[in-house]
Amino acid sequence: MTAKRKPEQATNGPYRFTPYDSDKGEEYMNEAQENHFREILGAWKKSLMEEVDRTVHHMQDEAANFPDPNDRATQESEFSLELRTRDRERKLIKKIDETLSLIDSHEYGFCEACGVEIGIRRLEARPTATLCIDCKTLDEIREKQMS
Ligand SMILES: [Zn+2]
């Protein structure tokens, strides 16, 4: 039996980083800050891509030997779980790419809905956030009401 991995681990973010130490009066999303988030997002993406790679190899290794039907059923549900995880990881990688291009066009870090600064600390916790905490909260309330 191979050791159980936790494939969802890498998608959970935030990626390990040194919190940004901003000077008083420093301009929001100046070049240093943009680079800080470029680094966080880049490292996160890299770890996700490694995870996707590992999943593929893991499945190729295991698909080679099919034991008895019970084991096979277990293996199949394990595979479908891994496929879902991989799908999630792919979407996240896409989201990270979109976020990186926001940084490139200097639009990163501002709320999509109301335009305010999302804030360094919130972005460090959720580097792909596109809404400020207020708009996000409103969004979640609306979602709850709809469901
Ligand atoms: Zn907002």
C-alpha cells in the first residue's frame, strides 16, 4: 500500500511567504509590492503544478496493477477524487495566471466591485482575491440568500 497523500493540501494556500513590511506613506501597489505578490503567486503556482504532476505520475503508477475487484473499486474512487482535485488545481492555476496579468497591467489589489484598496494583509491571506472584505461579505450574504 502506498502512503496516503493529501492531494488537497497544496490548493489551500496561502503560500508560505514573508509578510510585506511596508514603509509609512509608501504608495499602495508600488513596484516592490507588485513584486512581492508576483513572488507569492509564482511560488504558489509552481507548487500547484508540481502537485498536478505528482497526481498524474501517481495514477500512471497505480493504474498498471489492478488487484481484485474490491481493490479496484477503491482505486477508482480514489482516482476520481484525484481527478477532481486536479481539476480544482487547474482552475486555481488559471486564476493565478489571471491574477499575475492583473499585476502586469497594474490593476492588482483593487476591489473589482467598488474600487477600494483590498489591502496588503488580505491579499497575503488570499492572493487571488478580487473583492475587498466588505464586497466579499455582501457577496457571501447574497449567495446564502439565493441557495
Ligand atoms: Zn469593494
